[in-house]
Amino acid sequence: MISDIPRPKALPSEQVRIESGLWAERQTTNRNRTIPAIYEQLRKTGRLDSWKLQPAERPKRYTVIRMFWDSDTGKWLEAVGHSLRTHRDPALEQQADELISQIEKAQQPDGYLNTYFTAIEPGKRWTNLRDWHEMYNAGHLIEGAVAYYQATGKRTILDVMARYADHIMERYGPNEGQKRGYPGHPELEMALIKLYHATGEKRYLDQATYFINERGQQPIYFDVEARERGEDPADFWAQTYRYCQAHEPIRDQQTATGHAVRACYLYAGVADIALETGDQSLLETSRRLWDDLIQHQLYITGGLGPARSNEGFTFAYDLPNETAYAETCASIALAFWAHRMFHLDPHSRYIDVLERALYNTVLAGFSIEGDTFFYANPLTSYPNVNPYEPFSGITTDRYYRREEWLTCPCCPPNLARMVASLGDYFYSVAPNTLYVHLYNQNRATFQLGGRDIQIEQQTNYPWDGDIQLTLTVKQPADFELALRIPGWCRAYRLEVNGSPVAAPITNGYARLNRTWNAGDQVRLVLDMPVERMLAHPNVRQDAGRVALQRGPIVYCLEEVDNGSHLANVVLPRDSRLIAGMDSQLFGGVSVITGEAVRIAPASWSGDLYQPQAVQPVAETKFTFRAIPYGFWANRAPGEMRVWLREF
Amino acid sequence: MISDIPRPKALPSEQVRIESGLWAERQTTNRNRTIPAIYEQLRKTGRLDSWKLQPAERPKRYTVIRMFWDSDTGKWLEAVGHSLRTHRDPALEQQADELISQIEKAQQPDGYLNTYFTAIEPGKRWTNLRDWHEMYNAGHLIEGAVAYYQATGKRTILDVMARYADHIMERYGPNEGQKRGYPGHPELEMALIKLYHATGEKRYLDQATYFINERGQQPIYFDVEARERGEDPADFWAQTYRYCQAHEPIRDQQTATGHAVRACYLYAGVADIALETGDQSLLETSRRLWDDLIQHQLYITGGLGPARSNEGFTFAYDLPNETAYAETCASIALAFWAHRMFHLDPHSRYIDVLERALYNTVLAGFSIEGDTFFYANPLTSYPNVNPYEPFSGITTDRYYRREEWLTCPCCPPNLARMVASLGDYFYSVAPNTLYVHLYNQNRATFQLGGRDIQIEQQTNYPWDGDIQLTLTVKQPADFELALRIPGWCRAYRLEVNGSPVAAPITNGYARLNRTWNAGDQVRLVLDMPVERMLAHPNVRQDAGRVALQRGPIVYCLEEVDNGSHLANVVLPRDSRLIAGMDSQLFGGVSVITGEAVRIAPASWSGDLYQPQAVQPVAETKFTFRAIPYGFWANRAPGEMRVWLREF
């Protein structure tokens, strides 16, 4: 059993006001553009109307993608819920209530709730957990219901979803008369934990625990189910249950494997159960899978899952840049998992990864305007190369760009719910400690030892590392202020009320244990030089290359600033790199400039291959300009490159 | 019209004895191992028995691949024919005769001949030229029939195939009552030209001309045919008729595009028709497509078609190394096309490409033992990366290796027929000129001006560039000896009977115009230094890299000689490169050694990404050893790499 010391709890976003700075801007855009744009897409594509279909009322034309539609509604509802938790908006609430009313009407008498298998293929209900996403859809709707209930106190959708959860639990479980099924696409596990917290009903925790424990047990349920459909389980299109992490029991799994979003949703659920039940073996499993992913399979941008073929992991140190699939949803799922890992095993290393994902791949996931989205997040972009789609045989010199909507539009509403709930990730509270995880302008209120305390951050982070924290207490309060010293930071200063202080670092947090008085000022100055990052020498794709990083931000070169043929750009090892704010760019971001060299033969004619001896190379110096990766593809289309050749 | 100067004609392999040297070894292996191994596979997989099936006698289990089975038989028969042309073998001939007898019996009363559409789906005959390969199969069987007839003088299979050709021609053509179809997978065009030459029947030439002219004309026949099947042409699985080069008329096509084998078979047919008919526009088309392919889309190994998704071309300068599909058949098809281009437009540049393909990708296509085969031919190999198969989700640290047989086994019999007919590629004869294209020990006899002449090559080419040619004439003979000066060669010496001579070079051939006497000796010494080759600076995958080439041979590093993690190996620009024969290796090949540096952090622990400042790089010098690319993967499995980092 995990020792039962009281664990930190995340401070909910209701208590965290993010009013300026980078994340305030992204949240404003999310409310004003992203959430409405997604609603409009749900409407245009028929997802909203799909709730109105009567049983067996099959539309004339539909595609298999329709099986996943309900999850899009669920994630939109969750984004709305999180947004309403911090920003009331009666019109938005009205829009959600109308949708909820439709969802309620769509629920079947037995509690079942799925637009596809009610209207389109009613005979196939619950016949393919492996592929047909009923549980996945249920999970997202439950998460939406819980967030909306938390925001508004309205129980309608929560009760609807609890009934559906009960319907599922009646059917699947370890007891006589139940089938031993579990989700093909994990997600419901996390959702059931939220439902447990929202309702207080322990049966939802028990069901999530059952799902985690049953997964991958022999006989594999998906085999049983395939035979019941009259199929040979060996014909599974994905070829291996690694795809859905059901190839063996979770406690036997050694590496992060298969479909990346499935994997991280599952692992987040495992961490939830470990925390809730105190199961030591699940804690060890979580740490083992975490370490494997972080040490062997994570892009420097916080992207993960390099392969299109399984939308997921391949093998250790395999991190192709141009074809990186690195689904936006996978980085969001990683952030969910990281957040749970911190609360299970309090250490800053989890938040370091969360921050890496947030500031790079998550930011890149949507445009500055907030209404176009990336599904795949390559680290090099070149015309005609689209990691989200296989080569079609038609070349157009088109660059990979964000889209208003996607064939599989899982990412846009995932971004919306992540950004809307970002306040949840800033702080955690333990009985005598306030953990400060993320730095951005904000004002938070919390209670420690029965006292109301306010903390305010003033900072231009991530563009510089100077963070002022002001504490407001009504009367002096003894507690530990634990400030995360990011993994990327190699030197910092800490002051209290203008005087340098030394603070021990435990588990990655600088611990200031003292009696705090009203108006106490803490200043944390994180050194934030530009660093040339190397990848592990086994990452063959990055051999001889460096990536520029400053603070949590990974940089890239874009054609619009640096010309084309970025493959020929080399960064001399002695080139001085200068970071500075560009207040004109994207409302103000830090950019890096320095001297680079373009190496290419001075002229080239004729043969595609020529002896070096007859092709003297010309080196042209120029001043390059790198911008934050999270902001790429917001200007003229062109090449992009994170990993640069160095000599 | 192309000017009607008499064009050179290839000297047939019956007149070229290749008795020692590299190609003699490969031909011996082909006869002793490859041709029998393929026959055994044809037998084991049911291809031989498929000829015995009665109409509508559908086997219990079959796959769609079976649609292409007849072509495997055709190519095996062609390999047998070519082999018998130079090496009589009564047992092999007996084996072929038995097969031919089955094929003859399988022909339908109306001339139709296809095992799949006779036995398995008789109702679907001639309903999908685009995908169902009836014409492709016919083409390969015709080529097999012609080769076998040429070797043995036996007409049975030739007559069978002529009847089938007549059946096809009755159905497809420009006249009233005919359908305006043409092959979805080109091949029949070349075959009909061969049938024309073998039978003297001009209608086969006319039909091939019709196929070339009709292709891509509006309305596109494949659209018409799809509608007749009740399908929407827009649902074509390959998305574009570029896939089969039917997107526009051939004379409008500007770039080599689509499926690479289809492309080169088609272009070879176009060159055939240009030569036979003197059509200037087809000559120009041929040159234009050739230049595009060679200048923009060819690997240094003579491989082509980088993408698995369309088994073909992508866009200019896109030449990924690790995922290079570069199908063996595509390089063989390129050799066919190159050979025809020379005869259409006599210039050594075509033979240069033929030689590049032969000595690198074609040689790599099969093992030293001759009984395992590559389909895809990557230029970098790394465990778990298999360019022939998509990532399956299962990692095993398995290296990409040759297989005894393949899901689509088009390459093994293609290699067999290419190698068996290699003598056809050595010489061409024009009215007053003997062209010498390829260098390898051999003895050839030919006629010029009515005189019998023998030429003998003594050389260790391609391992060195010293070539002795001895002429044997019964009486003095005036003619031009045209010796190819390879494109890779930047300096050479030429001697006649021990004295240096100057010879003008026209169209890439050094021309020795004189009266030749018995025993005249010509010595051509081609400088063959090791060269560091660069790729065009637009080839982003090769930026900052060099490939080692010596003569026609491209070299690679293998793990068995150089350790693993070849991505970290760097070749200093001043490193001296030494070529030398290794008589122990593969019966004697030239290898290159020199000093390289392995650059990697001295130690690495923890994070996948670390600042360069805290990870000082260690440089370890070692003596690398490069072997010919054509011989890779014949020893312990491991990494392989052609393009090496340089600094």
C-alpha cells in the first residue's frame, strides 16, 4: 500500500484568476473563438442534430467516423463547463442547456445513450468494445457532465450520465451474469473517478478499478467478443492489442506502447486508481511507464506517438521529425497524466513534462486566432509532407497547415477543455504546503490551516524568469510555500521581502517554510539563457543537431523569417544566441536571433549527384530568427524546423 | 519524324559469353539457385497448379493477390528462356515444356488466358483494366513466350500467346465495336513489340501504338469502366490516375509520376514505339520524362519511387533514405527503359543510369546465395524499420532482411529474367560501329560489314577500371569501336597495341575509327578514385552528407564492420579514403577504409534532452570499412547507411 500521508490536492480553477499574460490571452481566445467555432462545427456537421434521431432512424449518408461523434459533444460540453467555472456566460449556458435537454431525451429507457447505435446500427450495440467507442463516448460525456455540474450546480446531465454509467456497470463487471469487458479506447476510467467525486458514489470508483484490473487478463475480452461476432480475433485490423494496451495486464506492462492517446488516458486512469485505492503496484506501474515514455519516447516539444500507422508509439529513441504524428490530443492526455502523477507521487518532474507539453505542442495545436487546429505536430515541415495524411500521389507544393475541422476532430474540443481548465494546473494544496506549479500572472485564493490566503503572481513568464509572488493573509500564517524550480533551470535566485534567502529543494520544489505576513513578497528569478539542447545519442534523427530552448519554450526556424531550404542551415557552435522580446509578433513573444550559415554548393547544374571535388561548397552567413514552436504556422506558409544542424 | 539514320541494335546475349567476373558469378547463381528457387515457390504457392483449374473451379481459399499470379509464371518462363539462350539445360527445358503444356490447355476457346478470371471470378473478366491486371499478366506471359521461343525455337507458347493477344486486340482498340481500353499496369506495350519482332506481325506493333496513344485521352477509359461497374470513378482507391500514368495523354506528361514500375514499363513502351514508328513527339516525351526522373527523382543507388503509399514517385528532390521504397522491380524497369533510350537516342548517359541501377539496387535485390530477395531497397537500415511494411505496432529489434518469397513476389522473377538476359546489354551494333556499353570479362562475336569479328574483354571491372579488349578478325576490318566513357569517370587513358591514342568522344563514347587487324589490343584505363558524392542541395534528406562511390559502385557502412549507431558516425572532410580488394569477402569485392569519427556524448544519463553545455561531446576515431551497397545484408543483421555525415 502507498503510505497514507495526506496528498496534495489541486487548487480548482474557480480559485485561480488568470487575468493577463500568455494564458489569459489563450483563455480569452478559447472563450471568444474556439468554443463558439467548435459549436458551429458540431452544428454544421450534424452532431447536434444527431441527438434528435429516433431509434433506428438511420440517415441516408453516414460514415464510420460518426461512431465517435458523441465524444465531440462531450468534450465541447466539458470545455463549456470549465469556462463557466471561471467566467459566467448566460448565453453559453443557455446553449449548453438546450443541448443537454436533447441529450436527456435521447437517453433510452434502459439508460443507454449513444446516437450511433441507437439510430444507425441498433443491432450492434455492445458488440465491439474494442473498436466501436461506446465506452469512450460515454467517458467524454460523463466528463462534460461533471464539469457542467461543477460550474452550474445543475444536475440534469450529471443524472443522465450516472444512469448511463449504471447501465454500463450492470452489463460489464466481474460478477456472474456480467461480461468481462472494458474500454477499447480508455477514457471512461478517468471519467468514472470524476463521477465518483461528483456523486460520492463509490461504485463508480469500483468500476474504474475493475476496468484497470481486468484489462489484458486472459482470455482477452476482445478475443471473446470477436468470436461472438463470428470473427477470427487474429484478423484484428491493428494486429496487436498493444494498440489498445490490452496485450497484457497493466501491472505487467513495461513500456508505453500502442495508440498514444489511448495509452495516456489509460495511464492517467491507472494513476487515479493508484491514488484513490493506495495500490502500490499501480504506483510502481505508473512510474515505470512514465519513465519509459519520458526517457525514450517523448519529443522535445512534448509531442508523443511518432507513427501515423498506429497513431502511436514505435520504439525507444525513434523520433522522426518531418513525419512526427505527435497528435495534439496525445500531448493533452500526457498533461492529464502528468497532473495525476504529481498528486500521486509529488515531484516537480511530472510538472516539468506538463509544462513542456503545454508551452509547445498544446500551444501549437491551435492558431493564434483560435479557430484552426493541428492534429499532427511535426518538428520539421516541408511542402507536400503531411504527417496527418498519407501521400496521395498528388503534389501541390502545399504546406501542412491547421484546419478548421478534421476528419477525426478529436483535437479541437480537447484543446478547448484543456485551456478552459488551465487554472486547475497552477497550484496544489497539502495540509501545510502550497505548491506553485506554473508561472503566469494570476491571483489565487486558498485555505491553509483554516486561514484564507491570497497569492498573486506578477511575471512575464515564459518570456522571462522573474516571478514576483505577493501573499495576502489576514493574520500571520505558518505554512510552506513550495515553488517549482523547473527542470530546465540551472540557476536561480530567491528573495523574501527583498532579501536573498536559501531554501532547500525537495522533490524539485524550493521550500520556504515560515510565518507569512500580509504583503510578504517572494521573488523567484529563474535564469533563462538560450540553451542548445541535444537529444540522447540513440535518437538517430537528431544526430548532429541541436534544438534551441529557453525556459520551457522550444524554438523553431520558419521560412518566412529565414528563407527556404532550412535543411541547409547550420548553426556554428560558437554563434552567439540572443533572446529578445518582439512586441509586434503575436502580441509579444520572445524570439532568438544569431548568426547561422547556409551551406550549399554555389551553383549546381546537371546531375543530381556530383563529386564533392567538383562542387565546392559556398557558406553564406545570415542572421537567423527563431520563434516559439507553439506559434509556428501563424504567418505565411513555409518550411519549419526545430532540430538544426550544428558544426 | 525522327531522322531515319540506321540506329544501333543490341547484340543479343547468344553472341556474348560472360564466363568469369562478377556477372558470370551472378548468372551462375541465377541458373543454379534463383530460377529453381522461384520454380519451387511457384509450385508451393499453387501458381503452377492454378493452370490446371477448370473454368469456375474456385478454390476454397484465395486472396486478391492471386489476380497477379500469372505474371509470376510469365517472368519465370522468361528467365528460363533467357537462360537457355546462353546455357542449354534439357532438364530445365523439360520443366518449362510441362508448364507450357498446362498453359496451353488452360487457354479458353476464344483465346482468353487468365487463371484468376477463368477459375475464380469468371463473371468479372475484362471489367476492370485499371486494377485487375489481365493485360499485365498477358504482357509477362508474352515476354516469357518470346524468350522461350527465341531460346528453343519451339512455337507452342508463342502461338498460344499470339492467340491471346489477338483476343485482346479484338476487344480493345480504336474501331467501331471495340472498347477504348488500355493496360492499368503497363507492360503489355513492351511485350507486343517483342511479339511483333518474333512473329513479324505488324498488328502487334499497331496495338502497342494504340495503347500508348489512347492512354489518358478523354473520356478516361477507367472512368467509363468504373461507371459500367456501377462505381463512382471518384472512389478510385489510389485517388489519382497519376498512379497509373493515365491522368493525361502521354505527350502532355511533364514529370515521371505515380507507381514507379508502372511508370518505367510505360516509358519503356513509349521509347519502343518512338523507335519503331519514328514519332518525334514520343522521342521528346521520352527525353523529357527521362530528364525529370534522373535529375530530380533517382536515388544514387539507382533506386526510384520513394513512397510506400503509391509504390512510387512523390515530388522532386524527395529522397528519404530509411523509408526508401525503391522497389527492386522499379530499378529493373528503369534498366529496360534506359536500354531502349540508348537505341532511340544513342548516348552514354542512358547506359550510365542502367549501370548505376544494375551495380547497386539490382545487385542488392538478391542475396549472394540467390534465394532471398528484397522488394524495397532503403539507403539506411535501422532495426524495426521496414520500408516494405507499415509499422505494425509490434517492435522486435528485427532488421529489414531479404525474404525467400514476398506477399507480392514480383521482384524475384524480375531479377531472374534481368540477370539471365544480361548479355543483351553489353554491346550494340550500328552499320559501322560497335558500341561497348558494359565492362566485364566476356567474349562476343558480331558481324560488321559482313565480316565476323570477335571481341574479348579482360578486366576486373567494376573493382578496377583497367579494361583490355582484344579484337579477332579474319581479315582487316574498318569500323568504329565506340567505348563508353562512364559518366562517373573524370580521367582515362586509351591505348591501341600499347600506344596511347587520342579518340574523340561523341555522345559519351570514345570513338576509335580504324582498320582493325587480328589481335589488335585496346586498353582503356578508367581512373577509379573513391569519390565523395554530394546530392543536389534541394535533397533535404542528404544535406550535410556524402556518399562514397568508386566507379559505378555506391558504398555503405554496415554495423557488422562499424558497430551500431551509424547516425553518429562522421566522416572528416580530410579523411583519406583507401580502396582495396577484400578477396575473402563475397568472393572478392572492393572495400573502402578510412578514418571516421564517432561523435556522441561520453556518457548520458537521465533526461532524453539535455543542454549541450552539460553534455560535452566525445569524439572517438576509428577505422571505418565500407562495402558495396549491392552486397549489403549478406552477413550479420545490423544497421546500414549510405549517406554519411561529414564535417
